[in-house]
Amino acid sequence: MTGPTTTTTTRTTLVTEITAKRKQRIENKKKKMSALLDIVQLNEKDRLKEKHNKNESSEVNQCSIVEAEDIGHSPLKRLKIESSEEEIVALGSSGKPKLFGEELMELKKMLREKSNKIKNAPKFWLRDMGEKASLAVPLDNRCPLFVSDIQHLLMYSQVGVHSPYSPARWCNLERYNRLSNTTLLIIENLSLYEYESNESRFPFISTNFDHKIELISPYAFNSDMVKELSMVPLSATQMRKLIKEYGSLEDAAKQCNEVFDTINHFFPIAEEDQENQKNDGSLPTSDKFPRTNLLLSGWQMIEENFPLPIKGLRERKYRDYVLTKDRYRNVTAHSPLIAIDCEMCKTESGDLELTRISVVNEKHEIIYDTLVKPGRRIVDYLTRFSGINSKMMRPVTTKLSDVQDKLRTLLPDDAILIGQSLSNDLHALKMMHPYVIDTSVIFNLTGDRMRKTKLQVLAREFLHEKIQVGTKGHCSSEDSAACMKLVQLKLKKHVYYGDAVMNAIYSEQRAYPDLGSANYAVSMIKQCVKNGNGAVNLVAVDELSDKYRYYIDKQSGDGIENVSCTRVDTNKSVIKRLCDPDQMKSLNIGHLLVARDCVNEEKVLKTIDKWVNMIHEAIAQPAFLIVLLSGRKEGGNGAAFLKIKRDFIT
């Protein structure tokens, strides 16, 4: 019979096997530990021998040197000694000679010096925004930079953290204070098109510059290269100082030689008889100040991501966008206010598309309100936010093009559009408008422009109204009416009412340094020499020099100290002065003017490339060299080529 006895025997056998395996593992562990102990002892013995060899160099030929690599990764490797009466050479595991004494110290010193040179050398690289603007990116996916981005880089290369604006939006420049100089060469009337279609005629530029970037030409928004490069929007610190001294920025612009009053125009503004405009200084009875003071400037519209009819962007990014009017009248203190709010749903493309729009006038009357059928199938109604559901959308036949046509008819040609984060609404409408007031910008409770205050909070705090409550979603007519009321309330109070950022500046409290006004500016040249450490060498041909001089001499009747502005007759003279080491300053700017009918001539293009090479050879190193193509008035964006000329580290 097989019973308890058999079971007991089986268990005994199993226990015996387990015990034997356990003993075997223990024995293996002991062997490993013993081997490890031997290795450690051997390493210690070798270390003592090596130390003894260094202390008693006369007996080196009688000693053996042993090195061990990482215990846990590879077996021991012993070093060989080849000795003779004349020399003793220690060979490492790689077979290369091993140095001792003074030779070793000399090598370490040389390596330290080389490491320090590499560590302290200026470094420049592109961030995401810069990479998107690179010519290496396909044209349809490229997002060009602005001349102001180059301006910020120039200022940072001169004064670093003391610059009012940082280029960190698109690039990084490390060890700027190690640069011997920064040299900028601007070529007027030459565009990116001329470069790309004649790249073989630019052998030096095409092969020697690390970074090639597309730029929006200033001509695309009725400006010019000198103006865009020379004027820097006021920072918050500068605003606070000017307001304290003059009472307001408007008065500062009139009384102070340092302040420029500037507005960028991107849209087609019709020239009108001044007699036909209500620009006599009068205000509507309900307003305490001109409503035009609340308009976003061109720079603010760029920062807030408003769609703008800029050449280059309009053909690519905004190719299916339309203007709200074909022509616009100049806006005045009596221009009508129109509030707009849109609701969007998510479609199968993954984008948010327009599904409702509401338009409210100054009397808080809804003058247009309609549901809109998106071009693609809706996959998420986002009812909690949009207030839209499938039942509401079933009978809708109105399309986006119908809404665009209606607004083009409905809006006056000097209308001021109002909204909360209005850029989102205009993108949903695929429309562009020049005159906008954004309640998320002019009202702020956080003290930081980057942290917007919600419309629901603004309505509660300033209007004592509750909006966007419940779970049925937002109501676009309610939101647009709230935006209108907020703007009207501000017009009755003060231009800084409800704005913690501006109140902080006005009351001399702490303010963020990069939050200022784009409507007022100071000279870029002054920013580069304001600490008294830098100097500027500026040379340009003919009328270009006169333009620069305006932005320099306005600072004081005799110009700015440490700034040289030279007018020459020819482009060749510009290059000659830039290559003159006696004229070299911390910042050097040369501006060439190429005749418009010569831009495609092979000789002209090759000469420009040769001149760039000459400048590169002449400037001391390490130096930052930037070449700008301004673009053309007839159309065509500009370009920037950037390179740091470094010391060759051996």
C-alpha cells in the first residue's frame, strides 16, 4: 500500500534536495566573497606599490605597477613595465605611455586651460521659436521672427541682464560678456527670395553661418528696418520713472527727448481729410479719456497672437483668413465700440471651430446672434463651456463664410472690437481687424500680464454680476455684453482702473520688468551704452544714416556719448570702416543700400558675399556676426544669418 509512509519519504527526499541546493548556493557565495576579498587586497597592494614608486623614483625600474579596473565590470588588467638604462615607460591598459612627475602636471595644466577656454567661450543656440523660423524648416511650417527679436539679441549681447528685453523667446546667448564685439551688417532691398534663388552666388554665407532664419520684413507692416531696429518699447521700469517725472506717458513723449511716440499699422488705412474726422480732442460725454488709449498696439497684437495681414504669414498661416473691411478709416475717440464673443466645438480635425457668435453694441443690444455649422463633423460639443448641444445644431445651416459676409457688412470701417482674449474669437472667425480692445489685457488682478484674469471673475469684481454659472455652459451674448460693460466702466474711471500691472507702475510698487508699453519707445542705441561700458560704431549710406541720426540725436542735441554715427557715400566705404580695427567698437552696425534693379545681378550678389567674408576675417574673436536682409517693399520677407566667430582651441 502507498500511504503515509510513501508521502513522508517523498517529503524527506524533497527537503534533502532543497538543503543540498541551499548549501551549494552558500558555497558559491563564499567563493565569490573570497575572490572579491583577494581582488580588494591585490588592489590595495598595487596602490601601495604605486605610491611607493612615486615617492622613490630611483627604484621604479625594480617595481611592478598593477592597475585594476572596476571590480564589478571587468577582470583585472596589469600594466607592463618596459625599462632600460635610459628611460622607464609605464604602459596603461590601452598601450599608451603613462606620465609621471612634471610631465603629468604639465599635461593636467594644459587640460585645465583648454577646459576653461571651452567653458568660458560664448555660446549661441536656438530655442523652439528660433528653430521654427529656421530655413531648414519647410516653407509651409516655418514661422518667421521679427526684427525686434534681433534687436533684443543685440541689446543682450551688449548689456546682458540689464537689457530691458531678453531674446529668450527664440534663442540663448551664454557668456555674452566674453564677446570682443558684435557686428551687424544690414543689406537694404535684398530679400530671402534673392538668397534662396541665388544661393550658389553666396558661397561664404551659405557654408559658414551656423543659423539661417526667416524674418518678417518691416515693409510688410508699413515700417522700415531703421525704425524697427532703433526703437525699443518702454519697459515697466522706464514707464514708472517717466510717469513719476512727467505725470503721464503722453506728456513724457511731448516734453522728454528720450521718448518716442510710435504705433505700428498692419492694415490698409485710408487717407482722409482731417476736417472730416472727429479728432478735435472732444470726447463722448460718458468717457473720461479717449477710448483709443485702450487699443492694443501692433506689438501687443503680435504678443497676444492676433491674426495680422503680414506678408509671408498671410500667404501661409493665414491664407484662408479675410479682413473685416477692404479699407479702414482712422480710429478716433468717437469710433463705435462693438463687443464680440464666439463659442467653439471640437471637430474631427482636432481643431476648435466656430459654432456660435454674438455681437453687442454700446447700448448692450444684441445686433447679431447666430449658430454656425462647422465645415467638419463635430466630435465634442464641449457643452460645459460652449453651451452647445447636438439638438441645437441639427437645424443650423449658417456657414462660416455667411458669418464673415455679415460682419463685413455690419461693422463700420472704424469700429473698435471688444472681447475677452479676443484673438481666439478672431481665429475662430478667420478674420482680421486693426482696432481691438482686449479685456483680458486692460483688466488684470494678478499683477502679471502672463496670468490673465477670467471674465467671470472680472464681471463679479467690477460689475457685481454673475455670469458663466451653472452646468449648461457659457452664453456668448452674455459674455460679449459683460465685455462691453467692463470697457465702458473703465472709460468712466481711469485708464489704469482695474489693472494691477499699471497701478503698480503708476504707484511705484513692484512691477514686472518686461511689461511696458509698445506705444512709446526709447532708442536701442541708448540701451546698448546706458551702463557706460559699451560703445557703438554705426556707419550707413546717404539717407539711411540720417534716419539713424534722428533716433540718436533726439536723445540730446549733441548725440549720445560713446556713439559714432558716420555717413558715407558708397557701400564699399561702409565695409571699409567696418573692417578698420581702429574703428571697431563693442557694437558695430553697417547698413548697405542695394539698388532695386541690381538685386539679381550676379556680380552684385557675389560682391556682397565677398564683403561679408572680409568683415568676418577682420573682426576680432570671439565675436558675434549677424547679417540681415531687409526684404523688399514690393514683397518678400527678409532673413538673418548668425554666427559666433570663436578662438581655435588646440
